[in-house]
Amino acid sequence: MTAAAKRTYTLLDPTGLPYRSPVPGTLGGHRGGRLYGRLDCPSAARALARGGYQRDRVFFADEATAVAAGYRPCSDCLPEAYRRWKAGQEGTTRPDTTEGTCDASP
């Protein structure tokens, strides 16, 4: 396989901008819901099966990058991380208006 034929993956960086990576992401996310979760998340799988979710699907190299880009954890596949995130939201002026799971498509 030549260098030109090697597969690359589009991931989001800590500022939320896309970049090409030779390594696939370890987490998936939903751009509209600003949330991230495991690639095997059952909630995301249901949303993908319904259609419409794929155009808003994003990928991250790791959890730190997803958080830095302004995404929050999924309550379904990352319940501990979600509880920590939710506890940190208490007392903020911005209410959590999104669903808790990766199933964020309409």
C-alpha cells in the first residue's frame, strides 16, 4: 500500500475543528447534541439505525479532546462520566437542554 492510498479518519481537535488522522477515533459524538460516547453505545446505534444521525456524527481521539471541544459524556454508555459532568453543571446559569444519551437525533 502506498502512502497516498493509506486510509485517514476525520476527527475533531480540542477546538472542535476537523483534522485528518491515520488512526481512527476512540469516541463518537453528536454535533447537534454536543455529546460524546463509546463507539459501541447502544443509544447511538439506535439513532444511527433510524437515520439522520450520521450527518452530525463526529469522532474524537480521546475523552480529553471531546471535553476540550465542548462536548459532554453520554448518560447511557458513560454513566459515571455523565454523573460527574452533571454534578459540575449544578448552579450554572445555562440549563442542560439536551438529552442525556447519544440518541440525540430528532
